[in-house]
Amino acid sequence: MGVDWSVPIETGPAPEDGESFDIIVVGGGPGGSAAASYAALDGNKVLLIEKAVWPRDKICGDAVGGKSLRHVKELGVKEMIEATPHFRVTGMMFSSPNGNQVTISLPKEEVEKREAGYALPRLQFDYMMFQRATELVMQAGGKVVQGTAVSNVHHDASTKQITGVTLSGDCNSTHMAPLIIGAGGYLCPVAKKVVEEMNEEKLRDEAHYCGAYREYWKGVKDVGAEEGSIELHFVDDVVPGYWWIFPVNEEVVNVGIGMVNAERKKQSGIKKSLKKLQHYLIHEHPRFKERFADATVVEGSGKGWELPFGSPRKGASIQPRRTAMAGAMCIGDAASLVDPFSGEGVGNALLSAKLAISLFDREKHSDGFPSNLAEEYMTKLWEELGPELSNSFKIQKIVRMKRLMNLFVKKAAKRPALQDALTDALASKEAQKKLHNPLWLARNILL
């Protein structure tokens, strides 16, 4: 039986003012829900805080890749996904500015095991993650609140340690915990406290932020019904960003566009507005207008948002930026972990959630999560994700070279061996290094 994500999620009684917890998680998206779930499975008393009320939408490309599926399977959510409408991703189609295109299949073994990837609205995915987290947190004696924002993040002035939060909204109260997890997206109050207020460092860098715009459409031609490829188009008008077409179920397609903020601000005219640029691509671009000729947009689905990339900052001592201190760790978008090439962030959010919880011991850290483990978290996080994020940042730069992109896609479309290499790169961090190796590129493009 499928999950009905249109009904409210019952989260039980609110915590009493002053009630203490082992871990407080700020943000109930996939990262926060995963952190709360892993913490509850470890026997911690958790307070999970979400400012919205379910069911709620989350603007995104809606793809859930293999990295994410490994975690959602651990948490008992994968079966829930498969019981609801979704699109099974078996490949990725890339097109270059001049119209060349190539489809890269995802690794065959992962596809056969149903571990390659899915695409489904975040309305559904986030609902299931939060619902599962609510079950686990309440079973472990914790509390879950919705419709509640964090109005203040507290710290101890003498120890410079984050100690608790004050809530406002449906629940007005103050709570303390040895560890606060920041999972509230790129505007997360915990991230602001840790980075800007407590350490006087830069939270936002336009060169590492992406603006994006998304709409849902019905009746788009030439897309799979239940499984197939998702599409990434490096259109001349969009580069140095890309335009995507991701089927999310049998009827609906997620259509969106993204561009690095620093680059977008250099544009003029129609390119300055992602919404206007998308309208042009759908209704006027010669390569796409026929596919949308009989399609209709889902009313109210057009929304914009921003993505904080995990690309390395030049000269920074902590990469991609500070994400932790005594008493607090940030995960997912709150830690600026979105892939700078693909824009995918869910998998990195889930990975960072598991890592953060693995470092906490409620008996050893009853007086507060120590600064040395906060440093260890940042080191381990970059050791795990740094090579992948750095590679993606280099690929992001490569696709800005339109002539090179045109030639590369043209050659890839004609060479099965090159397609196989790209398939490997989608699954292997080591294989991804080839994509920014000058000799490898020269051999595969010029020869």
C-alpha cells in the first residue's frame, strides 16, 4: 500500500518549556530527518524542529541518486518510495550548446538492483523522510514539532559553546542539548550562528551560490512514462548553467534552470531572469518548443530558490567553509554541500547527517559536544566529499567552454568506449578524475 503524502503528519505533543534533549535537530528536510533518525536509532532523546507543516513542497530538481538510496534504505524509506508514484532513472542525457546529445547509461548493476536513482517530487520524498523520522524519534522518547521556527540559538559566553535554541510559532519554548544539528538549508539559523556570529566568517559567497527556477509540466513529449533518462541541456543561452527536464512520474515533468549567481549577475536582458529565460526555452527555442507545444504548466509550481555549492574556496583553511564548533554541527545545504556541477544535494545531506551523529556519544558528551570533535567532523567531511566536490567544480568550469563541450558531446555520442568511461564516472569518484585530466580530455576529444 502506498504512502498518502496529502494528509497531515501527526507529531504528538509539543515539548514542555525547558525540556532537555540529547540532540536538537533544526530543520526537517531529508538531512535533518536523517540526522534525527540516526540519532534516535542510537538511543538518543531527540527534538526535531521543522518550520513548515506537512505536507509541504520543497523546490528542487527532484532527483534522488544512488548515494541517497543507500541511506534511505538503511532508514527504511526506500520501500516507501517504491510504493508511491515515481520515475526510475536509468541514464542521463546531455546536450551541448550546438545541439549534439549523448545518453549515458547508469551502471547496469545498480539499475538492476533498483539502486541507480529515482526522480519524484520532494513533496513526496521529504514527507516520507519526515514521517519515518517522526516514528523513530517518538519511539526513542523524543519530540517532533512542525510550524515552529528557531528564533534564537544560544551559546555559553565563557566556553563559546552552542547550548540550545528558543522556538517560536506553534511551539514557544526554550530547550538545551549537548549537540545542536543545523539542517535548516542555506538560511539555517544554526549555520548563521556558527559561521557569522561566533566565528566572524563569511557564510555566503556568490561565486559558490546558484540561483535556480523550477516548474512542473504535464504533456511534455518524448519523455519516459515510468523509467528512462533525465535530461541536462547545456544550452547556448544558459551556459555557464544548465537547463533540466526530469520526469517525476507518469504524467509530470520537473523543468528547471540553474546558473551560478556570480555569472548570472554578468548577464543582461532575458538571461538576467531565470524565469524569463525558461519561458523562452519552452515556447521559442527551436530545439524544445515542439516538445512543449501541447504541454501545460502546473499552476503555482513556478518557484525560485538558491543552492549553496560545496566547491572549494580559494585560500580557505576550512573547506568548503566552517560547518561546526563546540556544541553544533551543520549538515546538507546548511553546510554548503551541494554538488557544483550536478546541483545534487540530498545525497551529501544524508551522508553528512550520518557522519555527524556517528561522532556523538550521549554519555561522554553530556556536558557538551567538544570542539576537537567539531574539528574532526569538518576534516572527515572534506576527506569524504572534498575530492568529489573539487572534481565537480572543475567540470563546472569545463562546461563553460562551449566549443569544447560541443566537441566532447559529439565524440561521446559516436564512441561507445567513451560512453562506458562516462558511465563509470557516474559511479566512481576515482573515475571522475578523468573528466578534468587534460591528457584524457585531449585524447578523447581531439583524436
